[in-house]
Amino acid sequence: MNSENINLSILKTKRNIKKLIYFKYILVIILLYWSTDHSNSQNPWPGETWQNSVNLTYLASEFQNNLSGAHWNSLTRRLWVCVNGPGSFWAIKEDLSGGFIIDSTGGNPAKWSYNGDIESICQADYQDTSVFLLDESVGKILEFNVTTGQQTILLHTWNITPYIPAYNGYSGPEGITFVPDFWLKNNGFVDSTGQLYHSQNGMGGLMFVAHQNGGHVYAFDLNRSNDTCTYIGKYLTSHGESSGLEFDRSTGMLYIWHNTGSNYIEITDMTSIAVSELRKFVTQTEFYGPKTGNLEGIAITPTSSGENWYFATDDSNQDGYALMWFSQFIPGISVSLSVHLSAYLECSMTGTQMNTVLNDNHYLPLSQPYNGLPWDYSGTEMVSAIPDTSIVDWILVEFRDASEVTNASGTTRIYRQAAFLKKDGYVVSMDGSSDLSISGEVSNNLFTVLYHQNHVGIISANPLTGAEGIYMYDFTTGAGQAYNGGQKEIATGIWGMIAGDADASGLIDVTDKSTVWESQAGRTGYLGGDMDMNSQTDNRDKNDFWLPNLGEESQVPE
């Protein structure tokens, strides 16, 4: 090959390389394009208009200038806010008339001063007497003791400048929030390499920082023992600017505020996907903000509270609304909850626990038995073998969303599932040991209903209580645990579901005897007429359970 041909070949090779580089570049741009602003359309603001929000700017004259960050502590019920110039941060509490006032501590207003450009505020452990602040201009996370009002005590400082874009005088780290390990594990959070990660430095969770330059969210594992931090990674969001963060510990959702364009709020469960060499948070939904302008900070009450509160700060105090309180913020997030329930069945009680005769003799079905009337449940729960020797029977669990138990009719049902009941009263999932896991949109209070094939159904007299996504209810501790006396004392100090409803009609009457017990008398197996659950339908079932409970009726609202 002569030199002219060689040169021509080299030229063609170079052109092909350039084309490959060009197309790779275009592909990256396309991936980034579709993974950011264009990955989801914005929905209308899910609350009242800003004009109809409650204006809390009047609480302090300092709020009229540079009010930047906000955070809600659901345990202490305190709203924390910070001002970036001159630097100060405040605790606000509810008054006795449905409004808010500045909190006090040590006889002084709950205000602390710090000579820095503090843009955001949060807390880690809601029981701690400390807060975390983000100083934008120096790129540091600061922890302060807030035991005594007006006495500013700096506890720890973490320098995050090596891991984030440098502050350029107008764009820097702007939002901060803490995410507990429970939710990191529950949501499958991964680091920049795609590996599962939760805190290793003793904080019990990770600190997340939102940056205005690029809109990325950065994750850090702080270490209080030596003021160092482990950098976990940065995550693409749906916009090129992010200035506010808040985490809902009842749903596991991270709220990201984007102070750009029309203003947007993005909601993610912190699962992420690989985009080129980066990771991007998967957006669950996104909304327009309540108004345009220099809104920077956000705070929300937990979805599980049903309060639907949202707080927004306006650094520029546009229209005189620097601190806005919305009370109709309903983004419609599906709640994923872990539920720990306890209940007893009267007919199975032996001492202080229930018998497992049906399980011991292999009479329990391997698929849920509630697909027929009156339950008509179409769930597909089934097992290849009963997973634990302590399991007593199947039970049908239902969850209802209502303002109070009297309103918790069947139309309020949001979720139901078949589960196993163990001899110690613990209601468990199909693996025989785990708490129930449910999902659904909860806007009010959560009540639970229990059904069994030959016991009267019950509903919780009170809403389920919970913290950080884990809810619990124990029917066994008192008569008042089931609504309107729907259960009975079946052993000293132990309450349980009432036996004898063999046809599961909700009423113990002669039909239970004539249509069920009489047709099954003398038979052995998994039977509704076997009211003592010893696998045999006989006179003891009729005389010891059906007859004494004749006339008992379900108190579950229809």
C-alpha cells in the first residue's frame, strides 16, 4: 500500500472514530435529556393556592428577609426555620388556638444566631436536642445544641467541599435532610456503584444535600466521633437546580424542591437507575410549586398524620409571604407500611396460648380459604408448606382509611390480605415470621379489621399507631381494643375474638348450628363447625362455644 493510500486509510479511520465519539456524545445527551426534565410531566400543585395559605411571616420581623430553610419534627411538633443573613435559626410551636408562635427555651425565645450563610435545617434523631444546618458559602454541615435558647453551641462540623461543586457566589449547596437506615434498607438505596448502602459511622442514617448547580442530590455518612464523613455518591434529579429537601418518615419518600422555572416539587423513594456513569433517582411523581419566585425551603408533616401540612419559605418575601403554611397538601402518595398485629381466637385457647392442632395434623390448607362468600377475597396467597409449627390458622386482615371508626365502613377499605395467626397471637406474612406489609393511599386514619372462618369479625377501636412507617395494634390487652365491645375476655387479662359464627355471617344464631354444625357433626378436618379447632366437629363445639355466645354480633361497620 503506497503512502497516499495509507494516509487516506488513516483519514477514514479518524473520521470513523470522530463519528463514533459524536454518536456516543449524542446518545449520552439523549439519555440525560430523557432522564431529567422530560422523564415525567408536572401535575398541578396538590394544595390550596398560596393566597389561601396561612401567612406566618408575622411571627418574627427577621423572617421578612432571607428566610431560607424549613423542617418539621413530627415527634416534638416543632417547625424549624433558618435565615441566611444575618444567620439565625428558630423553633416554632403550635399555640392553643390553631396557629403558631415562636417557641421558648430556658426562658428565652427559641432563636439561635450563627455568623454564616445557613440555607437549610433538619434533625436526625427527633428526640435529640440538636439540629443540623447547611452553610452554603463554606460548604459545611454544622450540628448545634439547642437546649438553651439564644446560646449557640456548635457540636460538630463536616466539610463537604471536596465532593460538591464550588460555591460561585450565587449557586451552592442549598437543601439538607436526614434519612434513617430503616428507610434506606426498606427502599433499597444504593451508592454510586450500585451497591446497597446504609450508614456505617454511627449516625443511624445518611445526610442528603441538594445543590443548585446541576440539581444533584449528594449523600454523606457523617461521623460524629471525628467530624469526618464518607461520601456515598451524587444522584441526578429531574431538574438542573435543587434547593430544598424533606423526607417523609411515614412513607419513605424524599421531597426535592426545584427553585427553577415555574418551581417544582419532585417526589422519589430514592431508588435509582444508572444513566451513563451516574445514578438518577426514580421520580414517583412531580408537581408544580404553589407559586413562582425565590422559594427555597420546604417542610411537610408525615403523610400518615393525615394533617396534609406543607410549609414553604420565600427568601425574597415576595408578596409579603415569606413563610407559608398550607393545610390541604395531598400529593396522593401510596403508603407502604409494615404492620405488627396481635389477636387471639377464643375457641383455640389453651391456657395463655392457642392450640396448633390443625397445623400439627396437617389440616390447614396451603392456599388462603377466604375466596368464597361472605368474604369473596380473590387474593392469591399460598404456600408450598405451612412455614412454622406455631401457626394456628389463616386469618383475613383488612385496612380501612377513615376519620374515625364509626365512619370506617366497607367503602373505606384500602387494602386486605390473608395472613397466618400464630399461637402467641402474632399475625404474620406468608413466610411465617414477618410483619404484614401493606400499601395504599391513607388520607385520614388507619383502622384494621380481622375476620376468621368461625369467629365474629372485629375492628380496631382506635387508629393504628406508628412511627417511621411501622404500625402496630394489639387487640388482646383490653375490652376496649375492639370497637364497641366486639370481643370477650377469654383468659384472665386476655381478650379475643368470639367463637361460634360458623357461617361467618357476622351474627351467632341458630343458622350456625342448623346449616353448618349439624351438617359437619362427626366429621374430621378443616371445618367451620369445629369451633374449638381440634379438627373434630362434635358436641363440645356446640355446647361450649356456640350456645354461650348465641346472639353475639359483629360490630364492624358495614
